[in-house]
Amino acid sequence: MTRSLKNTARRRLLAGAGALALFGSSPLRAFGAEIGSSAALGLAEIPDGALAEQLLYALPGKVPLIKKTFRPPNFETPVEYFRNPITPNKAFFVRWHLAAIPQVAAKDWALTVGGESAERELKLDLQELKTQFRPAQVTAVCQCSGNRRGLFEPHVAGVEWGVGAMGNAVWRGVRLKDVLQKAGVRGNALEVVLDGADRGPLDKTPDFVKSIPIEVALDDNTLIAFEMNGAPLPHWNGYPARLIVPGWTGTYWVKQLMSVKIVPTPEKNFWMSAAYRLPRGRFRTPTFKSQLYSPNEPITTMVVNSLVTSLRSGQRVPRGKPIEVRGIAWDGGSGVAKVEVSADYGASWTPAKLGKDRGRFSFREFALGVPASESGARVIMARATGNTGETQVEQLIHNPAGYHHNVIQRIYIEVV
Amino acid sequence: MKKTLALLALLAAQAAFAQESKIALKDGPGRDKAMQCVACHSLDYIPMNSRFLDKAGWTASVNKMINVFGAQIAKEDVEPIANYLAQNYGKPPAK
């Protein structure tokens, strides 16, 4: 098949593709059918039923995104939008848990701040929120905890996301800290509980309510944002205001934020005590200490990850010109230290050039030209490492709910 | 039954987008009982999660909808719904 691959790698490659029997005169055609065959919309690794069901569909105010489900709306950003390190608002992914999502008018909206560990209760309308506090801004990745769940093997139930349940934006608003301090934070404060305007279709459906540790709530980077990339938040992304918790997975970034409570006890509703949990100790991410009352623990920050945006499996590239390997990398807030690229199934790695540093919570672009002087199959891989030293994994760390997929991508191309 | 139909009619009207109503579950015994799922979510959730759950997996999903999310599905409907889902959207039998 190719002289550049070692035998062991080659065997893994064949097994991984599951295409051994098809292998013959045209290996890449076999790969093309097996991996990335639905190139327009996603990766062939996601469940067949999910691939068959998804389509491009434009929500009002959005460009066509990859529809996973209509109600509640779950829409994924196609890969080509990640060629820009800032994700356009119109292409930013959409993720809701519950189907009753009101259209909130700015004039009717107010944020209530209180709770048992608050000195006083505040009620702020949008104008008061914008004018009574210092403005603050951060460029940060919002990524669904279950991004890439569809790539889990064995598959797990849930929204079968490909790689696009994420986006990077410049968020502008005010610091949650400043708002909390105006309400007064008592010494016994343990968590801050956040509720948005969305709710379940039935009274019995648990309302989507999340909490964050008080120290995260008081972090300078945690914002109540009302602007995204210089424009008001789109309805689908939480208009008129949402929480921004840089580094932490999207589940905590409560949209259409209505209520903030400072509390002395752990929040134990379904969305904290049962959903968004990981087997304890399986990942090296920070621990949410007040939420350790069961054998599992809440997801917290994102794991280091990267996405190649310039190549797709099954693609043919011309011989004699360098293969342009470009993409983005990010982590849980330490910042990207390096991205390395391999064109020989991981036998050797070359550091890529990193793009502009937009801050430690942002996507960081990378680029490398890989020589392509010989024809044949290549497996392109990119591996990001964060400033903590954490690097992407070779093997999936499986977990029941399908979170934290950061397996090094393998992109099968052919030089012709 | 009348009540169920009235409920379904009401819920169909809630479909957020016209395209949602184009989602059709496969024909088979238990399909109309499985259609109750449309009360809370579009039916694309079902094919999206196929085909990798076995009957135990689908039963667990249906029970989660009832016990956690409050779905108004009668206890005696759990078995036929899980059978329908396993048959039409379940893990294919090992060859």
C-alpha cells in the first residue's frame, strides 16, 4: 500500500478502517467509502442512523448548519467555518436541552441576583447591567461537553455530534464577580446557581439549572455577556445575556440568563447530580469539590484538542506541492503550547507554526507544509499540547455519557 | 386512545419547523406508541441514536424519559415502545 507506513501502523490502519476485505488496487477509494464518506456533512465514524438523519438547515438568522435534531434545536457548525479562528455568529453551533425556548425581548428581560449567601437581592434590566458595571471582554471557546460524541466507539446515546459542537468568539459583557459583589457575597458562599429562561415541555421536566464553584464565579474571566463578536447575542446563542465560563465546557454557559443565586450548599438538581458527570479521577481536569457526593464527578474544563480544517479523509492532493496542514487548537484555559503534525501515522512529529495568540481561552491556529514528493497514501495527524503539558490522547478515554473526546485525528489522504 | 390522539394533534402543532413534521418513523408494530415521544422532542432523536442500542439500552432510554423527564407514557407502553425501537432502530443482530 505505501512504503512510508510501518507494518504495525499499517495493520492498525487497516483494522481501524474496517476495510481489509475491500483493500486491493485502490486503497484510498476504500478509505473514501469508509471514512469521511459523507464529506459534506460529517465523518463516517458517527452512527449510520445519525449520518442518514442529518442535513443542512438554516435556522432563522443562521447560515445552514448541520441539523442533528429540530426540537430542542441542536445544530453543528460545518468544519469550513473553523478556517477562521473566530466563529461567525451566524455559523455558531446551537445546543438546547429543553424544547420550550422563549423569544426574549430586551425590554422584558431582567436578571435577578440573590440567594441565601447574598447580602441583598438585585434586579437588573439590560440597560442597568450594561451601565452599572465595568465592561469586560474575553475571547473564548465554547465547546459542548459532548462534542465528537458521535465518534465514540462503542457508541453511546445522546446527541451524536461530529466535530462542530463548538465555536470561538469575542464575548463582551460585565464580570459576574462585579454583579455578585454588588449583591454582597457572604462568607459561607459555596456555589453560584444559574438559570435561564428555557424550560421543559412538561412541568415535571427538570429545569436546566447549573452551578459553578464560587471561586470560578468570582474569577475575572467569568462574564455575563450580551455581545458576541461585536453584535448582540443571536437568539439561538442565548439573547439577551448568557454566562461565559472560559475554559469550562459549554454546559455551564447558561443561555438567556434570568437568575443568579449565591448559595451555601451544593446544587443537586438532575443537571448537576446526574447529567454532565464523569467517572471520578479518569481525567486530569480540575475537581468541582462541592459536587463530590457520588461515585462520579461533574465535568469541568475542556481537555486539550485540535482540529485539522484544511484536509478531509479521502481527499487527493497533488504531488510535488507541500500538503498544507492547517487547523485550530485549544484547551481548558492554560493556552496552547504547541501543535505537532505527523504525516507517517505518528512515527515522527514536526512542530507546526502557531498563529496569532488571542489569549489562553481562544482557538489558536496552526499551519505546516508537509512535503509530498512521492505519490501514495498518507495519514495526517495533528497533536496539540497545552501549557499544562497535557497532550491529546491516542486512545479514547471511554465514559458512559460520551464527553471529552480528544483522540488525535487521523486523516487519510492520497498524494497523486 | 382518543385522549392520546388529541394530545398528539396538539403536540404536532408544536413542531418548531415544518421540516420536523417530515421525520417519519419506520412502519412496524408499536410505532404509534413510540410516536408519543414527540410530546417533548422531535423524532430525529430516535434514528440519530441508531443502530447501536440493544433492547436493554432502549428500555433504559424510555425509562429515563419517564422517570427523569416526566414523559406521560403509560407503564404498559414501555415494553412495546422498547420492542419497536430495538426492532427498527436497535443494534443489528451479530452475524
